[in-house]
Amino acid sequence: MLTDTHCHLDYPKFRADLAEVIGRARDAGLRRMLIPGLNHKSSAEAIAIAERYPEVFAAVGFHPTDLNQFTPQTFAQVKELAFHPKVVAIGEIGLDYYWVKDETERANQRARLKEQLEFAKEVGKPVILHMREENDEWFGKCSADLLEILSGWQAGLSGSLKEKPGVLHSFNGTLETARQAIALNFYVGVTGPVTYPKAEQKREIIRQLPITHLLIETDSPFLAPVPHRGKRNEPAYVLHIADKIAEIHSKSPAEVAAATTRNAARLFAWGD
């Protein structure tokens, strides 16, 4: 019972063998896979794939580095897509200060993030959040800005969305940032780098986080875990991430797989 809560199966790298990729995921024990949208076009493509495969679901939104495609018209398209029965979240949205250095553009990211968060509140769907610091630092202005925005947004929520508002995807921050996010009821997404030999600091952070708030994700086709590092990543490899978390928390891989699958089901509901 495994779940990959973040895989970009709409990318061209999967175009030639998507059916085989899905088949290998099934064989590896995956019950659910989630494709996040990056803009209006990829959101529609994610839904199209989800319509073809019963275990695949979609999220819709504008990634912070795709905001050059954000207009009132394209956002209206994404809003319409959000009501599709296989759309379980709004995302991938967030802040990226790694690729975007200009403060005016960063301010635009913050404004568009708030706009998409308000839409998520309107439709009652959780959010999938991207956070990347300048120079890939552990903590900086990106983390601080995101936490401030999320704190204000979460305070205005009610009901089930307040209890399970979303996930910090492919988390690459400090223990304190993770704890603040968990205090706001967010989940923390764990990806392939947790398996890398030199990632002791990342593993120590994961060790101190409760499994009840962890999700496992591949971020395919990126961030392939050991022993596939350097190759195209795919959902079947999520089992290596589960194995590493099991090692870190001194639990069995089956326990971690079951726990993270329950977490994903609680957050995304998978259309229920």
C-alpha cells in the first residue's frame, strides 16, 4: 500500500512509455498517484491522464515559475478545471526564490499565491506548496514569507480544510520550519534526496518529525532516489523513500507505507 503524492507524469519524458510506468507502479504496490499542475495547460493534461487511469488523480494551479502564463483568463480556466471529480487539490503553487531574484517578481509570486490560496478556500481543497530558497539555503526569506502567508490563510479556515490544509512538497528546510508548518496542520513531503549518502542533516530532520504528518513523493521525473539516482525518476521508486523513512524511524517498510498512505487519503480524500 504505497502512494506517490507528487509525480509529473504529464512531462514529455513519460510520453513514450506512460502505460508501462503506470504498470510498474501498480506492480510496486502503489494505490494512488497525484499529478500536480504547473499552469493551465499542464493542469488540463494532468486531468486527461487521470481520466485514463483509475489510480491517478490531479491537482490544478500555477507554479511560481510559471506565472508568466497567469492571466485572468488562464486562471479562470484553472478554476473551472478544479471542479473536475478527479481534482483533489490546488497546486503546485508557492514561492520560488531560487530561480526568481527580482523583488518585484517575488512580490508577484506572493500576490498570486494568496489569490490561489483564497480560491482553494472557496472550493474547500487542500494545497500543494512549492518552497525553494535562494541558493538552496535551508532557511531564508522564502521560508519566512511562505510561513507568514500560510499562517494568515490557515487562521481564516474552518472545518476539515483547517484540519488538513495541504502539504509542503519536497520539503527542504529547517526542523523549525517543518514544525511550524505541522503546527498549522500541514503535512511534509519527503522525496528522493533523503536517500542520498550525504543527506544526514535531512534524515535527522525527518527523524524528529512525526510519521503522522509525512507524505512520500517522487517528484518524477526529478530527484530519483538511491539506487536510481541520476536516472529518470518514476512513481514505482517511491518504495525506496518509504524504506529509508522506515530505517530512520526504526519501523518496518510496511508500517511506513501504510501510515503515509493513510495520511495521503486523509489529506486528499481521493474523490470521496
